[in-house]
Amino acid sequence: MENNSLHIPRQDHAGVYVPPPMIYVVTFFLSIGLQRVAPLPSAWLGTGTAHAARWVIVAIGLLLLLSALWRFAISRNTLITVKPAKSLQTTGVYAFSRNPMYLALLIMFTAIAFFKGNSWTFLMIAPLMFVVQTYVIRKEEQYLQRAFGEEFSRYKGKVRRWL
């Protein structure tokens, strides 16, 4: 028996309900709270090398973030993780990293650690990467595999997740 009913495609998306930038912000404020509760020495952040490094890190992070946002803007793709992607980003900065926005946010997080002068912020980098990798990137990659199939498989085989 043939089914002649009209098939309406389900609106699939990554299922990441917490905006990823919020994960970075919450982690930062958690590091500030930890510094108040259990202070760690941060004198090394006041060195001349640290002051110079923070501006270089900010510039790299901003350049990477703006490049990634530009790719989304010109392709009219969405940044909202609970909406379906219109296209797979594979050119520009996406030819070097599958997740340049998250990498840029991590770089900016590191720069803020230099500006704030908080060792806890540096210690939170690894847990932050774990959460982003587990909660955000894994879900997004599963979605992109469903949505773009072999095209995403080829892309994933050529371009690394972070760098």
C-alpha cells in the first residue's frame, strides 16, 4: 500500500539550548567566584610579557571571530543553535577549523584572563573546552552529519575540530 500523504520535513537542529557564548560567560564568572573563595597567586599576570600577550591574543581572537561571523552573514546562515542550518560552512576560516567561533571565544576567554589577572580563569580553560566539546560541538556535529551527510563527512575528514 502506497502512502500518498504529503511529507512535511521535521525542523531538525543541533539541540543546543544554552547559547554557547553563555557557557563561556558563566565559566568566567565561576572563575571570579573561585578566586574570591580560594584565591590563587596571580602576580605572574602583571609581568610585561603578560601585558603584551593579552593584546596579541585579543587581536587574534577578534580576527578569527569576525571572520567566522562574516562567513555566516554572507551565507545567510543562522547562529542560533536551535534553528536548522541553511548551509555547511567550509570556506574562509572554516577551511582551517570546523569551530572557529568557539575557538575565537576560547582565545578571547584567555585574553580576558590576562586582563582580569585571575589564575582561576586559566585553570577553567580545560573544563570549559570539555563542556563546549561535549555539550555543544558533539551535538552540532551529529546534527550536521544528519543534515549534510557525505558532504559533512568529507569536510570532517579534511578539517580539524579546533585547529
